[in-house]
Amino acid sequence: MNAPRDLDRPLANWLRSQATSAGSERVLASTLARVATTGQERYVTQRLFGDRLGRSRTLRVALVAATAALLVAGSVAIVGSLLRHQDPRPVEGRNGWITYSTSAASHDIYVVSEAGLSSRVVGADGDGIDQGCQAFGRDGRTLAYVEAPFPSDTAASWSAVVAEIDANGRLTGELARLTLPGPLQASCPRWSPDFTRIAWVTSPNDDGGLELAALDGTRTLLMRGLHSAPDTPGPDAALELAAWSPDGRSLAVIRSSGANFQMSALWIVPADGSPARELVAGMPERLIGGVSWSPDGSRIGFRTIAVPTDTKAVLIVDVGTGEPLFEQAAGNPSGPAWSPDGTRIAYVSDGQVVVSASDGSGRRVLPQLVLDVPAFAGGVTWAPDGTRLVVTASDATFVDRGVHFTVLSVDPAGIGPPRVIAPWQLGFYTDLDWQEVPR
């Protein structure tokens, strides 16, 4: 190693990052801490002032603090110049807050930074209300969610809420609230991309159909569920709402039928009430789940399980034709998550994150997640700029009593260790979404 050259770069980069991202007091405090704990600064002073003076802590403090002060002054001048000559183009690729719900105590909604700074934004201990199914708006300025009296699966009603959220992760007021008859089923209601409508599957006692409501209260039945017609006795199909198309015109719906509902088909249901069409036909003893729509709306990804053989796979099909474009065997997979530009997918196979191009090329299995103990991935979501993944993980592959869960940030290229976003807990972390910084 060429010590002077290899040392100059990290020291200069560190000082520059500190000077441009913090105030002078923070820079000085951080500088003193590094002088006290590392040998790199001592090497610099010894080279400049000789061995005896270079070992003096006072001299090291003075030298590095003076350098930091100069960089702070320089950064202030640079920032001032930028403010005087603002570039009108938007800044791309800024990742904001991450939101999740948790079942550890009560279903409340939290926001957390990638560095782990967390706060609860909806709900309180003992409030008797479940909150969740949240999502950030495309502009990063809104957070939509649902809430219902606990337990939500027997509640007489539930509410769909759209709230404003600021850059500090605080809710500043409700923009809309719609109360609808309950109860809520196991799968989340789904917000349209523009947050003007919400779709959900009603209770089996109410036919288990797919309904759509606008925020003005207008409701539309889009697909019947447990009964194909009002006078038909017995079950026909169970519905699970999967995902909205990016343009908000259609919904992807899983329709399960047959013995024990173990034949899943994937349907495309227009939001305007036009006739639905079957995209992927049902096959006996094959289940579909984890459905996600590509950002351009041309493809849909999902996972399949062949019940008799327990064979599992991740698939991508063409939305127009239903023809398979990609199929990859996977163990206990999550549904594929699309990168923001649609060129890559990420999914979980046997507790590890897999990243590939959306056509299956360049497949990479990321290293096993390791914290204080090995961690096994369960689900994955992309950052708005495509540079990071947020991953839910557990300390065991078999989810049972006593299993702990955490949330991590991971490089999609597998570089570097995972960053802990949320600590180990006994309850699930659910409904994760990553905000793009408001502009």
C-alpha cells in the first residue's frame, strides 16, 4: 500500500463530507473524536512536523480542526454560490423516509430514516385502532393509509385516509377521509396511484367481491367473488386484490377456485367497470401470489407454488398476451419487486436476495445477511433512486413463536454490510414503502 497516497484520499473525502453536511460545531466534535481514535491523522502530522511533534495530540487537534474550519468556510461559500445560481432542473434520485407497520404491540405506522431514526406517525399505545396498508404518494408529499377498530377483521367499519407529510416525516394534516362498511379482510385495500380511489375485497358474508370507492363515497362493484350470480348457491371463487396498474386504469386480481381454492388465475379488471379478462389461466393445485406491475405497465411479475410437489418459481408475463417472458425456480420466494426504471427485479429465494435484469440475465444471489446472527430475507423493496434495497428479515427460516424480525438496507450489488433500519422484534414489519424526497 502506498501510504501517503492511500491516506490522502480518505482523509480529504471524510473532511469534505463533514464540512458540507454539518455545522461547524458538529465538524469540530467529529474531528476531535477521530483524532482521539484513529492513527491516520497522527501519520499526517508526523510526516509534516517530525516524529516527536507529530505525536503531540494538541498539534493534531489544531491542524485537523483548522483544516475542517477552512473546509466549512469553503462549503459555505459554495452553498452561497449555488443559492445565487440555482439550477432549475430537479434533483434526481433522492431517497426519503421509509414507512412500516408493526404487529409487535399494536398496528401503528412508523417512519424511519435509512440511518435508523424512527418515529411513530399514526397510532398510539392502547388506542384500540389498527392502522396500516400505507403508501407514499408519487410526489413524496402525501401518505395514504387505512385504519379500523381492533380487531379489524370484525370491525363494523373502516376508514381510508390521505394525509400530508412534510420533509421531516411529520404528518401535518388530513387531506381526505372516507369511512366504509367493514370488516376488513386479510389482504390490504389498495390505493390508486393518484390516491383518488381505493379498492378492496369485501367480507365473505358480503359476497367477497372486488369493490372500488372514490373519495367522494361513490362505490362500484367490479367483480363478484364467492357467488358468480346472486341466485347461485355455493362458492365460486375467492378473490385477492393484488395491484393497480401504474396508470390507474386496471387492477390485477388473483381469483382462486376449485377444491380448497387451490387453483389460482390472474385477472385484469378495468377500473371503469369494463369486462375483466383472464391473463394467466388457473391450473389445478397451483397458487399465485406476490403480484407486482412493472413501472411501464407492460409486464406483471408474480410467484407460483405447485401444491403437490411444493415447486416454487418467480415469473414475469406480458400484460397484453399473458405470454411468459421470464421464469426462475426459487425456494420460498417473495414476489418480484421492480426497480424504479423497470430494468431490474429483486426477489427472495431461500432467505437470500436475488437481483437480475428483468429478462433474467445477470442473475446475482446476494451474500447471506449477517448481523449478530444470520438473517434470512423475507421481502424486498427498491429505493426510489434504485441504489438501495430495503429488506425484511428474520432470525429463522421457519416463522414460528419466538422468531425475531428486522428491517435492513442492502446494496443491490451486494457490496458492503447491511444497514440496520429497524431493530430485532418479535412482531412482523409490514407494508414497507420508500418515499421519494418531496420537491
